[in-house]
Amino acid sequence: MKWKAILTSVVVLLLVIGAAGYFHDSRIDSDFPSLRPKSSEAEIRRILGNPRQIQKPCDAYGTSVTPDCDHVFIYRSIFYPVRNKYWLVFFNEKNQVTATSSEQ
């Protein structure tokens, strides 16, 4: 009887994590095309949330933007170990968007 309760709890927990991850990835995927050049870091954080990682120099996952690029925001899929999906937002020294890239 205990094993049924434990197994049910584990299954429900996995379903909740999966649903939250799917919602997170879908939200970023749908909002990503709305990003515009020269948007500020604050606007990007408002639209996409805080990035998983900020990297200097402007090189992430083999994608780089050399002219006029200071750092890159990296947003990864919640399911990154299984689903190699990520979104990149490149910024110049004035903290304005210079380019975006996504890969799956």
C-alpha cells in the first residue's frame, strides 16, 4: 500500500515538473520573435525573465557575434539534457540588443 502512494507521488511530481518546463519553454519560444534590436537589458528581462547564464565574450554554443558585442544572455530549455534547445540574446556595451539566435 505504501509503495502505491510513493509511486503516485513520484508520477505526479514528474508530471508537474514536465508541465512547468513545457510552459517555460513555450513562453520563451513564443516571446522570442518579439525581441527587437536596440531593446534594453531590462526590456529583455521583462519579456523573457532572467537568463540562465550571462557570458562574456559573445560566444555561446558555437554562435558568436564579434562586432559591437559585449555579452550574451543564454536561455536554455528546462529539458536541456534531453532537448538541446537554447535562445541567445547578444548585447553591446550600451546594454542594447544587437542580435538574437535560437537553436534546437
